[in-house]
Amino acid sequence: MSDQSLRMMCPNLTCRKVLSVPEAARGKTVRCKQCGTNIRVPNKATEESPSSKS
Ligand SMILES: [Zn+2]
């Protein structure tokens, strides 16, 4: 099984906790367990150019 997780920093400037969120949380919203801020998890790790697909 893939036990990959993403690391995101809490956008709350007074918190800034680094959260580990599971791959399964992509496209969803997770809550920072430290400050309770809802954080949206991006669908893809690399979303630099949205129209790079052919
Ligand atoms: Zn937080």
C-alpha cells in the first residue's frame, strides 16, 4: 500500500504548523489540528501550468 502523505504548512500565520495529510485527502479540505483552520489540499503536487496537458 502507498503510505504517502503530503506536507503542508498551515496558512494561519500565527500557527504555521506543518501538517501531514494523506494522499486520500487530495481535493478535500483538512483541518489544522492545532488551530482549527480549514486548509484545502491541492489535487496535484505540481499545478504550475494548468494547460500543460495535451
Ligand atoms: Zn494551524
